[in-house]
Amino acid sequence: MGSVYLDTSVLGRVLLDEPDTPAIRNELARFERHVSSRLLRVELHRLGLREDMLEHVDRLLSGQVLIPVDEEILTLAETLRPSSVATLDAIHLATAVRLTEAGKLNAVMTYDKQLVGGAHAHGITVLSPS
């Protein structure tokens, strides 16, 4: 089944082995392609560094298609609605919106409430497995 966009709240939970990790892994297995903004790599490495789990980050990122943060994405993120979406999440949302508009995305997986609202506002299916 197509492509799913992941934000850091998803792979962060897997990195920290939170209780919903099995549900996340099961849901991810339904998708042929896992995509995210290149921002995910930075955010996940920062989390790994804080939690002394840096050695596990690259394994989680393997197979993940990372979309470059380019000028088009940044410009879209500047004014993308809703305004409740925080700055870095606006970059995630802008990336997901562009992929959706190009017909290359089936859903967004996130646990971030503002990002959930933002994705819904743009007609994007949201998954938060538990």
C-alpha cells in the first residue's frame, strides 16, 4: 500500500521503545515506502544524542526516503495553515502537502496534535497507531 510520511514523534517512540512500538511497526509494514523530510534525520539524531542512544539512529533511518529541505518547502512552510503548527512541524507538513499534491503520499503518521490538525486541514489521512 503506497507511501506513508513519518515525523519524528513516530521514530522517536520506536527509538525509545515506547509501548506503542509494536503497533507502529505493524502499521509501517503495510506501506511499501516510508518518507520524511530530511529534518527527521537531524531531529532523531538530536534525540539519540540526548538519550545516549545515538548508535541506534542510523538503523532506524535506513530505508527511510528523506526529502531535502529546499527553498520551495521552506517558502510553503512560512505561511502554511493552520497557524497552530509549530515551525519545525510546518516543515514536515509542507513536505507532506507537496508529496500529497504530487500524488506520492497516502498518509501521515504522527503523534503530534498540531501536526494531526494540520494534516487533516489539508485533507491528508493521519495515522497514530497504539
